[in-house]
Amino acid sequence: MSDNATNKKLPLQGVKGLKIRVAVKADCPRLLELVHELALFERMPEEVTVTLAEFEDAGFGNKPVWKAFVTEADGKIVAFALYYVRYSTWKGNRLYLEDPIVTETYRGRGIGKLLFDRLFQEVKELGYSGMVWQVLDWNEPAIKFYQKYGANIEAGWLNASLSKEQISNL
């Protein structure tokens, strides 16, 4: 899909006044605000350490690693879904949904469903073998939302990570 076709604002079915489109660099300050809102909701606001410059570079620099779809309403971004390509040795290329975020005042209006529908379209267009993401075990509304799609919520896998500081100390 060309950049012009991808960035064209499309009216979302069934939701008056909302638009979904591909994120552009100028959206990054608002996207980072929503990231902070999500971190607060997930009870980990101190974990967001990425700077705006790093965020912009990761999405729009010389080696972009993420792409996002944004939803606009009332002249502002009220939701987004950020993803990147994950390669699975078992499954091949998969879309990894890092953060689906709908700002609190716009939840329950079908925006999450519309973003998921757009992501499913992206998976099909790019020929990926599927889509994966994480959800906190206490986030019942999100779990119920994902289960409506028949998503497999896996048990038994634990997340592991090392910070930049931890790696520099090795």
C-alpha cells in the first residue's frame, strides 16, 4: 500500500465522527501521553523511561521499528495501536501488538474493536501468520474483550527482561 493510500483518513463504520489512519511523526507527543496514561492504568507509571526523541526515532528515524494506527475524534487522537514484526521460529512472521490504547473517556464506544479490525486487515495484507500481544492477568475488561475474538490467553509463560543498566553491568 502506498503512503498516500495508507495515510488516507477513513471513516470508521458505525461510529460517527471518528477516523482511523496510520500514525505520523507529528503524532508522537500525543501517543506518548497515551503511553503514560496506559502505564498509570497498569500501575507502573515509573516504568515509562523512553524519551520523545527516542520514541520518534524508533518510529520515524533511519531504522523505524514500529508502526501504529491512530483513531481521531473531536480533533484529537483518542486511541492507537502500536505494533512491530515479531519473528517466531515456530510460526514465522507475526504482528506483535505492543500497546492498544483507548483513552479512558472514549472507552466503550467500539474504538478498540475498530482498531483490532484494522490490525487484522494488516495481518492479512502483509501475509503474516498471526498476531500476538500480552495482557495483565488482572485486566478483566481487556481479557473479556480479547476472548470475544476467540483469542488464546496462554498460561505458563513468564516474561523475562534485562534493562540497559543491567546489561551494562554484565
